Amino acid sequence: MRIREQDIEALGADGHATPRAEAQAVAELLRQALHRLGFHPDIPHGVKGGELCWPTLRGELTVSGHPLVTLGRIPLDSANRLADVLMRAALDEQTKNAASA
């Protein structure tokens, strides 16, 4: 899913609405990606059973009005799994880049 400028601009007209909407849209994309990787929302921290919990994701603004996505706390098992997934993706990307060079 790709976010289009029109989608972001449609969410607000004032100076901070557009950056905030952009940050919220990116946070939503991260939620969707985490869900596809097997992470689940709304599972209380410390639940046993192997469920992967995703961190709290919020689209926010810095004091100066720049958009950012805040990643909240995440249980250690879920953090380890997320780190593993990200490392594999990085290695895949490096392999693709080396093969195309």
C-alpha cells in the first residue's frame, strides 16, 4: 500500500494537520506490516504462549512540527523476533543490491 499526497492532504488543511496525518499514515503502514509478519495488537504484555506483540505506534509531531512515528514498548520476545525479521530483510536487500551491481 502506498500513501498518496492527495490522501494526506485530504485529512487536514492547517499547517500541522498534514504532517500529523503523514505520520499517522506511516504508523498505520507499520501496523499492517507487523500484522502480516505475525505480530498481534492488544495482547497484554507478559502473556505466555508465544504470541508476538507489536509496540504501540503513534503518528506524532515534534515540538517544531516535524512528523515522526513513535514506537512504544515491546516485550523482549517480540523485540527479538522483530529484530530477526529486520535483519533478514536487510540481508536480502544487500544480496539484491550486490547481485544487480
